[in-house]
Amino acid sequence: MTRPIPDIAGLSRRAVIAGSVGLAATALSPAPALAATSKPLPKGFWWGTATAAHQIEGNNSNSDFWLAENVKPTLFQEPSLDACDSYHRYEEDIILAAKLGFNAHRFGIEWARIEPEPGRFSEAELDHYLRVMEACHAHGLAPVVTFSHWTVPRWFAAMGGFEHADSPALFARFAERATAKLGPLMAAASTFNEANIARVIQIRPEVKAIEPLVRAMLAACAKAGGTDRFASVLFADLAKSEDNQVRAHELAFEAIKAGPGNFPVGVTISMQDIQGVGDGNKAEAVADAIYGPWIAQAAKADFVGVQTYTRVRVDANGIMPAPKGAELTAAGYEFYPEALEATIRFAAKRTGKPVFVTENGIGTDDDSRRIAYIDRALAGVRACIDDGIDVRGYLHWSLLDNFEWVFGYKQRFGLVAVDRRTFKRTPKQSALHLGARARANRV
Ligand code: BGC
């Protein structure tokens, strides 16, 4: 089956009628006018939101995270359970995103569902993701697919995850099987979400304190599964797993590129604006530690996915706390939207590849701060494009208030609120704000 990728440029300016799915019932002010100084972005620029399977689908019970959320002891403040029930409500989400004015939609396909037992693939689950992608196309959204957003099947974690020598071939086999069915509908894809995430976590000074709990949680997972090991992407032992994960990316990249389908394939990287402070600062060393082999990998791919939330200041002693009096987001880090511009410049320079902003956002209960964050981040995108940097899209994290991993549902990154009992979606003012810019393709 081959299907043409939609003409994104044309779609972004198609008439969008606010008034049904989710928009009519909200008591929001009309979408704000664009600044008089706004200018068009390149034709075909992708505007949208990013999501992840485990964080929105619900009942991802064959995944390693589900087990970790439900053992004792656990680091998770609460389990994911139904999440946003997007496994069933995906079409509602897609229609809502389209009505807001977006033309691209990033989401994950869940390996734990698609390959529930080693070598046994579920055609029904692949069909599910086919329907998700068909809905994207039907509503004018380019499907941007993540093959692995941290979760893996339980059986894979129980054999040691990416610590196991067979892991590259196993991940590539999954990528090949999924591409065989879904490739023709993909508009872009990444192998791993934030391939460097374990590095980002391990460099934080505060992580030492939770290490014993993490070890106990992983031991409890192994015991529950009747195995002697249980490895998670988030809490990986990089000495054992990173080379395999790099190889897994390389093999999966080849498998996806082999088709069917013809679309850009990249890898997304967790990026901070790493700012050196004072003489002898260790900014370079921190950058090396945070990115490891992944900048070089992105340089060999079709694009680099930039995912940025804040900055990190580094002096001669290492990572510094946020400046005194700085505004902190609900996630505890500094409100610093300018980090996006710096990381786009860094990523473009170091990889020489087109940049997609595959995540950028803020956890907050004060939606006016989300709007301020968006405006300042987009000003950075604009400045990069004005300087000739090839930025292809801006995908905001996230469409919905969702399951924020170990923090549960208390950190809210969504443009759209979700009632935890009824699953009703209610767009926030920020959704209209970003949607208006998307529809006009101007910043
Ligand atoms: C991850 C998302 C997460 C977001 C906000 C990113 O690092 O890719 O899954 O929800 O940050 O914390």
C-alpha cells in the first residue's frame, strides 16, 4: 500500500472551523492576534505537538514501565493506569489537534504492544497504529513516528534490555516489522526518543540520592518476572548498554530507510543550553557527558530532533543550581525558553543536518506562563531561521496533560487539560495561542 504524504504546506492554511470537537464548549478568549511584526515561516513548516505512547494511551501493561510503576518499592509517585485513554480516543485527539491549526502530529508506536512475546508480532496492534496514521492523514496532520519512547516490552527488559548482545538485532527486527506495515503512511520517524536520556539523568547531582531506590525497584521488577535482571532505558547501566543502543539505532535506521515509505529518519536528543560560567568552567566536559555518541549519530541521520526545556549553567565545579530568585517551572528547573534557540544553533552546527524541534514545553499550572514560554521559544526559532538555519518544524510538548513518568500526573505540560475520570479534553488558552501561529504560519 502506498499513500502520498500530504502536502503539508497546503494543509496548514486550510480552513479550520473551530466549533466542534473540544473547542466549542470552552470559555476561552478568541485566538490572540499575531504581533504586527510577525513574519511568515518557510512554506511547509511543521507545526504540532508531541506525545508518547506510554504517557497517553493507558493500560500499557506489557511494558517494563508498567511493571516498575506497580512493584514495591517504586520510584513512581503513582501508576499510569488509564493515562489519557488515547489508545481509544486517538481520533478525538487528532481532530482536536487539526482544529487547533496544526499540520503535524508526533506520537509513539508501542513495541510492548506490537511484539508482546519475543518474535510474536501482533497484526491487530499494527492495524491500530495504521488507523492512528490514517486518522492523521484524514485530518491533515503529518504523522511523525517515534519507534521507542523509553518503554520496552517486559520480556526485553527481563533479558537485560540493551545490555544484552542480541538487543540491536531485536530492536531492528521490531523496526523492520513495524515499517513493513506502517512505513507507507509515515511522514518522518525517529528511532529513539532522547537517546541520551540516561546520560542526562546520571549527570544530575541530585540523582545519587535516589540510586538505592532505583536499584531496589529494578530488583523488585526482576523478582516479579522471575528473572535475575531487569534493565530500563531510563536507568541504564551505560557501560553495558550504550554501545548496543547505538548499534540498535544504526540497524533500525537502516531497516526503516529500506522502506516501504520514503521519509526522513532521525534520532531525537535531550538538549540543554549548556552555558559556561567563569574561568575554567567545565561546560565542554558536561556537553560531552550529556551527548556522548548521539550527536555523531544524528550527523549520520536525515535530521536531528532537538528536545529542549531549559539551560544548564556550569562553572569550574560542575553544574550550578538555578540562579537565586529565578522562576522555576513545575518540573523544578529554571524557566528559560531562550534555551531553544541556543540548542537549535548547537545542533545545526554540530550535525550539519536539518533540525526538527521535536519537543519543547513547560510544566506549569499557570497557563499564562506557558504562553509566555511559547512566545519566547518561537522568537528563538524565528531568529535561527532568519540566520539561514534549516529548521523544519516546531512540535510542542505536549498536546495533553499526561503521565509524566516518575512524577505521575502532577506535572502538567499539556496545551489541553484532561479530566482524570471522564477523559474529557479541554483546550487551554495556550492551545489557541500556538494554534493561531500555526494556522498563520507566522511568528
Ligand atoms: C520526554 C517526555 C517528557 C518531557 C517532559 C522529555 O524529556 O521526552 O517524555 O514528558 O520531557 O518532562
